[in-house]
Amino acid sequence: MSRFYITTPIYYVNDAPHVGHAYCTVNADAMARWHRQVGDETLFLTGTDEHGQKVAEAAERNGVSPQEWTDQTSARFRASWDDLNIAYDDFIRTTEPRHYETVQKFLQAIYDNGYIYKDTYRGLYCVSCEDYYTSEALNEGNCPVHGRPVTEMEEENWFFKLSAFEDRLLEWYGQHPKATTPDTKRNEAVSFIKGGLRDISITRTSIAWGVPVPWDAKHVFYVWYDALVNYLTAIGYGRDDALVEKWWPNVHHLIGKEIIRFHCVWWPAMCMAAGMEPPAHVQVHGWLLVGGQKLSKTMAGEGAVRLTDIAPQSLTAEFGVDPIRYYLLRDTPLGTDGDFSIEGITARYNTDLANNLGNLVARVATVVGSKCGGLSPALPVDSPLAAEAKTAVDTARSAWENFAPHLALEATWRLIGATNAHLELNAPWKMEPGTDVDRVMAEALEALRIITALIVPAMPGTAQTIWERLGLAGDVASLAFDEVTSWGQFPAGLTVTKGDPLFPRIRVEA
RNA sequence: GGGGCUGUAGCUCAGUGGUUAGAGCAGGGGACUCAUAAUCCCUCGGUCGUGGGUUCGAUCCCCACCGGCCCUACCA
């Protein structure tokens, strides 16, 4: 048995949970579910990032303390994840005492190792961005984002000697070519390092809403610097060395492409500075882009077409939880940008879920009912579907191992197609009840049993529903993947029930 | 301004320095009628962003340009 530790970024509480967050979290959840299925000891961590100036200001505007504000906003993320059937093992909040303790110990270690020093930060500050820029970053003397003049500011800060890690990082990436995937994203990180690293300011005196710097009470840590450490908080850094040893560094950080720099440059360097191995793997995903199609008002409000305006719950309310999970996993491979659209969801829903999977379950149940007395017939020794099933299982296994849920599902749907074709070829509905019908329907049931096991990570609720309709006992997700997906197990004599359509077709106006 | 990614069939995407560039969906035709007007079979469809270069030969390598996107030091 091996172990699998996967994380999402911790989401900034000032955002409302949106489809982008859901995309990342559903992928992490499916990956965790698959690893649990194969028997890995699994730790799936997500959470919320609750410090920083913007949170403090938002709390003030709303007339509550920062802690009260983050209590409210963090809860929205948990509600979204509950709704999407996300089975995280731990949900971290950066305002928790355990996180303060880990951050302080981790950064104290870096300080003790001599990688943190005090200096005066002079920089060009853009009021709109609330951030500093280097003179090279400016666009003709103006802020590159807002195009407005910047002002010279000065602040006394503690600095992290990121520049000291250029060579070590490059060497490390040379030795760990798969530390960041896909390769194009690794190249981005490496190019950035090669371009030269400068030390970074990691504390602030201007705000109080953060983790206090242990050796200088006037300062709190800059929000990103405390946020990254959450991956160590959850495994007990500073509190339980054995637990850290157990889970680190074999972690998989699932992140969006916009935060490559933090996870693939800063974070490995911070780990090195603290005397730890950098995280073994960062899997980068792209963005879901909204192509400009109109979203319904119930979906996103008047005139809104931005992805960040779409609440995951509005989607699950309209399409169901598992269809949205399926769409997010199937439609956009991890690593590239994808298109998000209601039309796309509808197409996946109707073709893959209603027509292929849902209809297959229905037609098999009907024919078993009419030709086999509603009971599963005995399974023959050989079947042409056995090879198809093996291909699907092998492909899916390797796809999940390689962070490619879309390929795992594609392979599963090939098996669904092969099962539909097998029924078509044999046309059991034309036959008189007897051994020929029994053989075909037993084969279809067996294929469906394996298909059900294969969709567990993506659609756990649907999988269990189908499992029960097939007359099978127990919790399909708890069965060992390798055993449950091998051909030749469907017991004879189980009661197969039809039930309502799993995925009623969505009518689309012409 | 600097760095990086990307542009392949109507749509979403695979893919390879070398004979006729693939898949799914959509479109067209046929079969079937167990099933959620589902399914199955066949089929239409691309000067592989533009212009150069390297090469015996490029969609794939190099350069430029055009379009889209990310980062430029707190947006999955």
C-alpha cells in the first residue's frame, strides 16, 4: 500500500466560490477518491486563505471583526464543497492556531538558517494594485496593469533570500524533471528562475491581520508567505515530526497556472531554506474560459458572463451534482485551458450521460426484466466484452496515475459504447428467453458492473445508485479497484431493478 | 516594455521530420425498435494561423508577423 497526499490551493476568502475553484477541487477530489479505491492511504487537503489587507478591509466595511468575517466567508467554501460531494480529509483555515504554530516554527527555521534579513524596502507602489513594482516591470513609467503613475514608497521589511536559491533550484529541477507537470509549465518556472531571482519582502508592518513574526512583534507575515505553509500545517509540522515524515515530500499540489511562481519557485526555495525537501510534484491546470455565450440569469445574474460570477451551486441545482463533476473532469484536461459553457455542459449531459450511460442502464434493466425474469443470469466464461473491459480498466488506471481524469473517463465511455454495440449486435430483445439471451444480458450486466466501478471517482453518487439497481450489495467505492474491475464476477440470481431515468434528457430548443 | 504558452475538420481537442493528418460532438444517409425520439453502422468535412527559412522532404525544427491567453512578485 502506498500513500497519496493531494492538495488544492487554499482559496482566498474574499472571493465567492466559483466554477474555477470547483474545477480544481473536483479534480483533486476525484484523484483522491481513485487513490482510496486502489487502497492508498490518502490525505486530501483543501481550505481557505484568510489573512491579508483585503480581508481586513472587507471585515471593516462589513462592520465585523476579521475573524467573524472569515468565519462567514470560509463557511461558503465548505458549503460549496459539501454540495459538490467533495470528500476532503482536512480543511485548513490559516487563522487556526495550528497554522500559526507551524508558520512560526517553519519561518523561524528559515531565519535560524540565515535566509531572512532586515532591510528597507524602497519601491514603486501602485495604489490601484496595492502593490510594488520594479522599474523594469513598469510600462513606460506607469503601472503595467493600470497604466497609471506609481509613487515611491519606503517600508522596513524582513526579506527572504530567494536569490540564494537560483542554482539549487535549477539543479533540483534538473534532477526532478517531473516535479512540475505538464512540461510546458515546468519550462515556465525554470525560465523564470534562469531570468534571475531577487529577494522578496515577506513581512508587513502596515497591517495586523496576519501571523506575527516570532522574532519581531511589529511585523506580520505577508499573506502568500503564510499561505504556502498550510501544506505543512496539515501534516503537523512543528508538532508531530513522525507525521511530517510520513507525508512529506511526496505531495501533489494541484494549482492553477497563475500561481506557478509561488508553488514552483518560492515554495521549493522556502522548503530548502528550512532544511526540507521541496514538494515532489506540482500539477498545474489551466483556466476555464467563458467564450462569450449568454448565461441565463438564474445562472449568473444579469449580463454576467465571467466565470468568477458563476456559483457552483447554481450549476448543480440545474444539472445535478454528478453531471457537473463529470463535465469538469471530462471536458478540460489538466494542464490546458478549457472552454466553459452551458452548451458544453448540456452536450456532455445529453450525449455521455443520458444517451450513453443512462440509457444503457435502462435498456439492460428492461431486457433483463422482460427476458430473464428480472434476475441476473449466469455469466459465461468467455465474452468479447472482457477484452474491452480490460482495456478500459488498464487505460483508466494509467490515466488516474498520470493526473488525466479526462482520459480515464474517455476510456470508460469507450466501454459503454462497446456494450451498447454488443447489445445491438446480438439484439436479445428479438430472441426467445433462453440461454442466448441469458448470455448476452449477463455480459451486459458484467460490463455495467465494471463501468460502475470505473465511474466512482468522478460520480460517486451515480455509481452507488447503479450498483444497487444491478442488485449488487455493499458500497462500491469501498471495494478494491483491481479486484472489482476484473471480468467474471457478476453473481447469478440478483434482482435487477430499472428505476427512473438516471439522467433525463435535457430538451434543447432548436 | 520584458518573460512564457497557444493557434489542426462547424465545435472541443489528439497527433507525427516522410506514403491517403485522427477522435468525440454537431451535420447527412441507413438499420433497429429493448431503451431516456435513445442505440448501432456508414458518411460529409481540414491548402494543420500568415509569410519566409533549414531540409531530398515540414503541420511537426528556426525566424518574423497576426490573433488568443498567463505571469511581471496577494485572482482555480
